[in-house]
Amino acid sequence: MSTSAKPAPAKARRVSARAPAASEPRDHTGAQPPRLDDPALFVNRELSLLDFQRRVLEEAQDSRNPLLDRLMFLSFVGSNLDEFFMVRVAGLKRQVEKGVTETGPDGMTPAEQMRAIRASVIRLFRNAYDCWTKELVPALEGEGIHILNYAELTEEQRSIANSYFQEAVFPTLTPLAFDPGRPFPHISNLSLNLAVMLQAGEGEQHFARVKIPDTLPQLVPLNAAPKTKSRTKTVSKDQSFVWLEQLVTANLEALFPGMKILEAHPFHVARDADSEIQDLEAGDLLESVEEGVWQRRFADVVRVEIDEAMPAPVLDILTENLELDREDIYKIIGGPLSLVRVRNLTKIDRPDLKFPTFVPALPAALMKDEEEDIFAAIRRGDVLLHHPFDSFQPVVGLLQKAARDPNVLAIKITLYRVGHNAPVVDALLDAVENGKQVAVLLELKARFDEESNIEWARKLEEYGVHVVYGLMGLKVHCKALLIVRKEGDVIRRYAHLSTGNYNSITAQLYTDIGMMTCDPEIGADCTDLFNFLTGYSAKSSYRKLLVAPVTLRDRFARLIEREIEHQKNGRGGHLILKMNALVDKKMIQLLYQASQAGVKVELLVRGICCLLPGVAGVSENITVTSIVGRFLEHSRIFYFNNGGNDEVYLGSADLMPRNLNRRVEVDFPVQDKGLIRLVRDEILGTYLKEQAQARHMTSDGKYVRDPDFDKKNALNSQETFLARAAKRQAPGPLAARKP
């Protein structure tokens, strides 16, 4: 195998711990290594997640990225932090309120984590807003895109803005007063609001809340009607915008006629969204999820962002009525509240300021004969699809073909996040209309997609699809499609298994790997899996699939232990594990044991990593690399050298307790030798050579850029995959002509 992983940090970290017994092993220096449950060997999960947000922010700060895509990265930081507070911080707050003092593997109590999180978030906010004000706004100015304060508008711009306010904004606004006769208004989750202080004549001061509508553009364009293109002169690209809340503030007198506007200050609210669906007690899971989504609207406030100019009396009103602690309040200096809203600018029609568009390719297996039936192509051999470089259209095409094929008897699929426009669902509806048996496991508990999934569940049921909402006590996260087809006297099963969702939009934005196969044993395993999902089953073993929570943890542990045995017996041990997150304590300890035995362990972990590499006597043979780039790294790939008889698994599961213990997950084997080499050398091998977008974790838990990241020819794995895909472009009935 030809890979070029970055070496571990030059100086291995020494971890102090209790003195081991005389019989315990010592490292190469003769010192006794720490116990593998030493808290010093584990990074805190929440702080690791915030470190990932810093790496995302670095992409916004990186001038090598196109300007409007830098804005998109900044907006990702905002949306990721919103979710972090709604889920992770909310859970910790509840633990603190209940007096929980138990510690996790890292030894931190909930209260200690809350203090560390606040300090980390404050630093992250400061850096993010510095990026906005000192880097991105000036760069936008240089490209003729002007973000103006209302006070800076010219007379013509003010006229355009005020006309827009009267026509589009004013009708949507609802001022809500707060006085003895009217209770403090409900502040909806993730809403941007104005806290308004006003006065009638010389009388008493009053408080009112005005919600800034999120259905309107948050940046109001100020340009006059666009000029027609001319052959003789270049049309100006200059565009000017003002923030919507500033426009509303400037026109508050229209909302409160006859009142004196004293002051108005924006604030942004995030509420607890970590409500667990009580499906064990629910007679109807659909109703239970709907109720949970509704109750989320009234959950406790976990964070309020305020403008730096908000005076203490106004803040006191919010603090008392929203029942805030001081630690819940974050003062924003030098920029708009809610960084998510800068995403509005990415819709500007400036292709020169965005990543170049691309056309996904077909895998070589589907390009041999343009007229070949896709079922015949799968019978010829397993088909691997590496998205977004390979088109997602063959997956949709497989479903569409199955929906029309008179020989197809049944279609079964798991759906987790399908999005709003779902060609996969359309194909399933066509299949029902064509008389196929269609069964869908639609996971209603996919956080923040519950409402969308409820709508799809009802639509599917209306068409006669057999819909299962999920399992009691388990979230179904696996990605599996099974097609049952009659071929002469034979019933053949075709399966598609994937690391990513059946979502045609995210298939263009996330890196994922799927496989089409008609392997009889995998097909039989898929049948058993769907019987478990839709019926009653105590199935405790599978032929080739690793299924959580039944077999995946134990089987994965045995695969690591086998690598340790290979190393001890002189056959060499080598693991390459690519995932989104590494949290599970037992898995981390197994990887430490592998390193202590001399196994080479190369970890590609995009986000949370609670393992420390390069610790003397513990993890000197482990490297950890995080790749953050144009596409969200989402594929999970697990390579085991197996004494030279390589094994590769792909799947939906990260190495986290929730994936291994509380979710239905599927990892599936790549069996074709050629595809194993492709995954090992062309995919993993390229990732391990990454320079441009790689961050390497040091033994103290920090991340550093690759030393060659800014060189002209620094290897960028995602761009390399795009270039390879472009070389094999070819027209055909299955080819996607648009990304």
C-alpha cells in the first residue's frame, strides 16, 4: 500500500498518573505508562466539538477560498453553534440544575464543562466577528458588495429601503407590548428580535418586542432597478445592502404611532432542543414526535446574544422574564447577531466569487455500456459510488428503474434525512402506483428534520406505502435499500448501502460512499435487517453486515484485536479509520492498546476526537488528521490490513456510544479486490497525503495546519477527487448532467 501519513508530533507527550504495579508494562524509555482509564488520556467531547468549529472558521479566514464561500463557512460556524447550545449545552445545564457531579472519561463535571465551554465560545465569537469585520467586509467592499449601516445610506438608498419597508416588511411585523395587562411575549427559538423602549409623551416608559421576520431577506438590497447589459460597456457589479433589523429600527415610529422611541436593541434567542421522544410510553410515535416538536418551542432559553450597546435596564427585563443566568448571555461586539444570516449574501449571482461548478461523474462500472440495464451492471460486479465526485443519479435511477420494472416485486428502504425536494420519495410513490410492495422505515426522530419527516410519512401513507416510524428506544440511522426482483425462476435481491442519507441535495455537498450489490449473503442480511425494523425479531447474528446495536461493537473490537495479534506475530498491524467522530471510551482504549502493541494507527477524524495521539507509552503509533474543506467529510471508512489480506468496511456509524449502543447502524464490507484497492489507495491513500486542508492533532489535543498547506502545489484531496472524476466524464442515460 502506498500512503504518506504525516508523522506523529516529534516530542511525545508524557502523561502523569498513579504508579502502576511492578508487573505492568513500561514504555521504551523504561517509564511506566499511565493506566488507560486515566482522564488525562481523554479530550472532553464538548471542547473537541468547539475545536472543530475553529477549524471551520479557519476556512472563512482563508483567503485562498472564494469570497462568497468564505461567508458560507462563517455561517456554518453560526448554525453549528446554535445547534451546540440547543443540544449539548442544554443537556449540561439540566445536569447542573439537578446537581449531577459525575464525570466523564475526561474527568470533568458538568459544571466544569459549562465554565470551559463559555470561555471557549467567547474566544470563538471574538475570532469569528473579527473575521467578519476586519477581513470579509473589506474584501466584499473590494468586490463592489457594500454592507452599509442605515445611517450611511444616501438619500436614494434610504428611499429604496423605506419603500421596501412599507411594501414588504411592515405588513409582516407584530409589535408585542409588555405591561400589567399583557404578559411578556413568547420569544421563539432562534428568532432575532428588537427590545424596544418607548414613551407616551412625558409618561411612563414601556417595553415592547418586535420580531424580525425570518421569511424575508436579512440583507435588504439597495440598488435601483438593474440596468440592461450593453455591448459597449461593462455593467457595474456594485451592490449595496442594509441589515433588515436596522431598517426596522429606523421605521419603528410606523409601528408605534404617537409614541416616542427611546431606544431599540437586537437580541437573538436559542432554546433547549434536546427533548427526548418518550416512545416507550407513546401509543402513537407520530403523535409523540409532533408533541415533542411543539413542546420544543417553549423549552428553556439556553443562550441569548445581545448587542454590545444594550443598557443594563433593558437587559434586566430580558434576564428576569426569560429566566436567564449571567452565563447564558453573550455580548456581541462589532457585527450582526446570528452569523447564520450572512449566508444570504452567498445567493448573489457572482460565480467569480464561488467555487467552480462541477458535473459529477459516473463510476467506471456504469460507463462500460450506456444502454446496459443497471441491474445487469450490478450483476456484473459490485458498484462503488464516491459522492459528490460520483453522481447520486444512479441511486435515484436504480429506484426509478425498480419502480417501473415489471419484474420487481418489492422495495424496502430506510430514510433518515431526505430533504424537502426528494426524488427518492417520488420514485417510491411511483413504485406503489405501479403495484410494487413498498416498505419505508422513516426515522421521525432525526433531530431538526422531524417536521419534514412527519410530512413525508403522511404523504407516503396516503399512497399506500407501508411506513414504519422507528423503533422504541432506538434511532434508526442506517442507510439501506433492498430491491427484490424476479428473474426467471430465481428471486434476486439487489441492495444499496451507504454512509450517507438518501438526500439528493446533501449528496452534492457531503463526501459519502455507497455500494450497489447483489451479493446473496448481503441481500439475505438486508432482508433480516428489514424484518427487524418492520416486524419482531430477536436476530443476534448477521452473515456479512455489522449491525448496531446487535453485532457492530463486538465485531469491530475483534477486528482491532485481530490487528494486534497480527502485529505481535510479526505480520504487521495497520489500521486506517475515517469517521466523523471518535468518542467511545472502550474503542479509544482498544486503539491505545493497538498502538502499545506497535500497530500503525492512522485516524482521519473530521470533528470530535477524544483520543490523544503521540502520548509516550500509549499512543506513539497513532496519528490523527482532520480534513475540513469545500465538501463536508461525511464518509466512514474502516481499513484493516489483516496480515496482508486487506478488509474494508464502510458504514453509517461513528465510534460513539450513541451509534454503537442506541442506534440501528450498518457497516458493510467491500469484497471486490479491485474496489478494496480503490478505497485503500485512491481514496484513503489520497486523504492521508492531504496537505491543503489537513489539520494534525498534537499530543496536547491542539490542531496544527500541515506544514505545506499554503504551498502552491499542496495536495488537496477533494480537488484531486474532482479532477479524477472529470477525466472519466462521459454522456449516458445514467449520467448526471447537473450537479
